[in-house]
Amino acid sequence: MKAVIFDMDGVLVDSEPLHYESDSELLRRLGISVPDGYLDRFIGMSNPAIWEEIANEFKIQKDVREILNAQLSLKLKLLKRAEVKPIDGIPELLKEIRRAGLPVAVASSSSSIFIKEVLKRIGVDRLIDGFVSGESVARSKPEPDVFLKAAEFLGVEPADCVVIEDSKNGTIAAKRAGMKCVGFNNPHPGNQDLSAADLVIDDFRKLTLKALSAV
């Protein structure tokens, strides 16, 4: 292991409920009624990919870019009034990785603006070398593009990276990138299938650098 790549939503911070709230509100504004759990299948995917699929499914005539702008505005408003903090054990794990001299990147399907604001709000931005947004690559998770770009940014071969993810789409993307993957069983993002991961955990406080290196 020469580098660690973290997903953000549901891994560094419990922000999936915020995404769910903003997307649900947008669906209501568009006059679309969906069953409970409808949004679960999109967890880990980039916003453009999600809303292109929804627009096609429900034959929405509104420009997807307009929807995305509205989504980002709503999401930032929700973030501003939300009490956000890192998931238990994350700051300690990041510090341990940094002490070992390993580079760290975030590869998230969220927008760059949202990623930057969240990392700053939870106080881990100084512990991370940089981030890659899913909106900056051609294909969304479960395709490997965002992880491959993160490895390139860090100057490390994909096979030497360990990814930490909490979604089905994310774990599949990590394995398609040729990377090792730790799946975090976060209770909030619905019932996610993490079977593609090499190791599944439910508490970052129990994940040591030694265990991470052994994946």
C-alpha cells in the first residue's frame, strides 16, 4: 500500500441524509412521486449521472444543468445549517496515515464546491493532499474513472492504492480500477451490497494502519 483514497459522503462524514433530503425535495418540486428507497440505487454515483437517469426515466423536459444548479444551491443551504462532523475514528485514522508518510486523496461523486466545503467544515482538509470530483471525469461510479484519476493525481499505481468506500457503486468502481477496497458498513445509505470489497468494517475506531496495509 502506497496511498489511501477515501470516498467522502458516508465515509468521512455522514452526509448521505443531506443528499437524500435535497434530492427528495427536487423530486417533489418536479412533481415526481417515488417509493421509499428509490434513491438508494444511486448512492455513490455522480450528480449528473443520477439526474440524467432520472430525467430519462420520468421524461423530464427541464435541462439537467438547471436541475443540478438547483440541487447544489439547495445542498449548500442544507449544509450551512446542518451540524456536520467527521465519522467517529476518521480524524485519528487520517492522522495515523499521514504520520506514516502515505499520500491521501478523496475521490467523491459530489461536486468540487460541495467537497471543498465539507472537508473544511469537518476539519480534515489539512490531512488530505487533494480531491477528485466525480463531475470531473467522463464516467460515474461504478466505473473506475474517479479512482484512476485520484491515483494519477497522487502519482501512485492503481494496484498500490487502498480505497475506503461505503456504497455498492463505489466498491465496484474501486475493484474495476484494480485497487484494494475496504467497505464501510454505514447504516444510513440504505442496504448497500459491499460484497465486492476485500474487507468490510463497521467502525473506523477499530481500523488500524496495520490492518489497512494487510488488505
